Amino acid sequence: MVRFKNRYALCEVIVPGQENGSINFTKSKLYRAIKQSIISNHGDYGIGALDQSLRVIYINTGTRIVLIRAERKYFHMVTSAIIFIRKIGLHDVIFKTLHVGGSIRQCFKFLIKYHQKSFPSMYQSCQTEDDKIKVLESIIDACDASTSVKALMDKIS
Amino acid sequence: MEVQEEVKSSLLISDKHHPFVYLKIQLTFENGEEDVNELTPVQFKFLVMQAIKETLGEIGASTPVDILKLWDEGLAILRVPSIEAEKIWAALTLYSTTATQKKCAFRVLQASAFLLALSVNSRDLR
């Protein structure tokens, strides 16, 4: 038996003008935007190669993180197509690919590390004492890394 | 009569990687809907680019495709980078309708890494 090999792209959706805001669009809206971008940038050949395997696995509207899956052989078409997406519905967006991994698990491992790195800047940007305490509590929670990957994996399944 | 030793002969044209592939193509319209002789090189190139854009998209259309020569009856010689040659060949073959809904077809008559090879066609020999 041969395994069907996939690749996963972990992307951050940046909304120009509001750096810390949340995004509000659904998985299907994002999927349609990616599909449309592949059609215009890679034509019928591109969509023919990717239509089967393309899927939006995970979307986090709070942290503006999305996870996209596609076949490994043609994954370069997905990564090149997503950078050309400028609008999803009525929202202006910019995609920033953070990580490309071979499994969902690896992507989430990276995501946790990525968020952990952003704690110091979060702490500095806090306005009130309550916020500072909240961030500190999060840092303590994050130290228990063994459970957090599991928790994220459970969340999407 | 002496038996000669086995003569080894080989013809090596080239074993290098060639940067370009030259395609001799012909554009035909169904039922003579449009006169191909009246097409300007710019219009011809536009149709070629339309064909590539349809199947390979904007990124595929960014490959440098040159029309070296355009004769009567829609015959032309195209120069394409050899890496993208098959894809562009396929894109030309798949093209069937122009932007003005006229049915047309690109026929790839000859393809070669050497431009000189297109000067003669063994299928035309008698």
C-alpha cells in the first residue's frame, strides 16, 4: 500500500489596518477564495491537480490562524496561490505562511512554539494590571506543553 | 570475400540540455469563420496567450513565449523554454474557442530543439 502524502500550510491572516482584531469568515468562504485564486493563477491545470485534496482543516478566528491541506506533489501551487489572495468576501486580507509541515500534529507543535514566543511582546503591550496577570497565567499554563498539543488535536477532531 | 569486423556506427546529435523548444503551429478556424491570413502577429500572440492563460493561469502565462515567424494560413514558429514546453504544447492543444466565441484550433505540426529541423518536414516529401 502507498500512503497518500499531504502537506499542511499554517498561515496567519493579516487584516490591514487592524493588527490585533479577529477575522470573521467561515471555512467554506476561505476554501472558495483559495480555489478561485488557484483557478486564476494556475488555470484549469492547477485546479485539476488540487481539487481532490484541497481542504481547510482548521480556522481560528481569534488568533487569525488557518491550516490548509493539499497534495504534496502540487503543494507549491497552493503556497503560490494563497499569497495572491487579497479579499475574502468583503474583507481585505493578506496571507502570511508561518510553517509548512507534513502532518497536522507537526503544524500544531510549531503553532504552540510560535504563540509561546509572542508572550513577551503581549506582556509588554498590556495596559492594565489585570491583563498582565492574565498573560502571566497563560505563560504558566504554556509551560505544561505535554497536554497542550493533545488539547488542540482534540479540538479539531 | 573477407568478412569485415563489425562496424560500430553511431550518430550523436547532441547530449546537452537545450534551453528552447521550437514549435511549428497552425491556427485554423471552423468553417472559415475568420480569415487567418488577416491576423496580425499581435492578434496571433494574443490568441496564444489566451490559450496558455486558460489552462496554466497567470503564472503559466508568465513564461516567455516568442513568435519567431508568422506566415500565411496561420502557420507560425514558436520558441518556448524547454522546461515549460510540454505544458504549453498541451495548453495550445486544449484551446478551442476564442474570446468572441469562434471555434478554432492550434495544430502543432512539428516540435524540435533545433530551429533548423523545422525547415523541412518529412511528411511533405514525395
